[in-house]
Amino acid sequence: MAEKTLIIVKPDGVQRHFVGEIISRFEKKGFKLIAAKFMQISEELARKHYAVHEGKPFFEGVVKYISSSPSMVMVWEAEGVIDMARKMMGATFGYDAESGTIRGDFSCSKGYNLIHGSDSPESADFEIPIYFTGEDIVEYDLADEKWLYGKND
Ligand code: UDP
Ligand code: MG
């Protein structure tokens, strides 16, 4: 099984109509969507998700932000998906994210940043079960897998 990452279109991404755009970028890149849930993240889940940032000055703010309105929570799969998705997201805030990235193209906020993506395999293993059970994850073959992930040998 290939690497998995937790991707969340955060409340500002949903409110600003970027769910389709963000899904489209990952689809076109060739990642495989294996789970999705449209939900309002509870404060309890938000605290669990961002537990690594507990005690930092922005912790209460990010918990409030991500639980303030619905989010699109997804798991995407591909070999190397974690780093690739992080590159596609760009730096944490849009005001200094590179153009061509999701945050760089669609945000100039220093507080809201449209999207979450796991930053390591350990983070993905911790974050995915916060939102999904094993049964929610759908394993299947993509018809064009050979062309997407193949090597020329
Ligand atoms: N965050 C914030 N202020 C900061 C740093 C982070 O509000 O100074 C929020 C922001 O929503 C960010 C999240 O906390 O996406 C997690 O921070 P992290 O440094 O892990 O950034 P990311 O991995 O999302 O780029
Ligand atoms: Mg992070």
C-alpha cells in the first residue's frame, strides 16, 4: 500500500468555494482519493488534531478556526504523497507562499490558510484515525495506475 496523507480543506476553503479547485489539483496530479468526509470538526477533535501545538500562542486560535464552520476532510494516497502535497500547498501562510501553490495562489491571509496536510508519515498515522475508521478507507485500483506511477523500465 502506498503512502497516505490527511488533507483538510479548512473552513475558509469551504466558505470561499475552493473544495473543487483543491480536489481538482490533487486529482490532476495523480493522487488517489481513498476517503472523504464533509463535516464540522468538533472542538474536541480539533484539540486532538493540533495537540502537537498545545501551549503555543496560536493553539487556541487554530482550534477555534478549524472548528468554526464545515471542512472537507480527505485521505489521498500515492508513493511520496506527503511531500508532494506539502509542496502543492505551499508555505504555512499565503502572504509568503510561492505562486503556483494552493496557499500562494488563493490566500494572502496571515491567519487563515485554506488547507491542512500531514507533514510526515508519523503525523499521517496519528491524524487519519482521528477522522476515519478502517472501514471508511476505500482501497481500489486506478485504471491508469500504470501510466501514473510506472517507470520506463
Ligand atoms: N498557525 C497559526 N499561526 C502560526 C502558526 C500556525 O495560526 O503562527 C495555524 C495555521 O492554521 C497552521 C496550523 O496552525 O496551518 C498548524 O501549524 P503548522 O506550523 O503545523 O503549519 P502547516 O503544517 O499547516 O503549514
Ligand atoms: Mg503542520
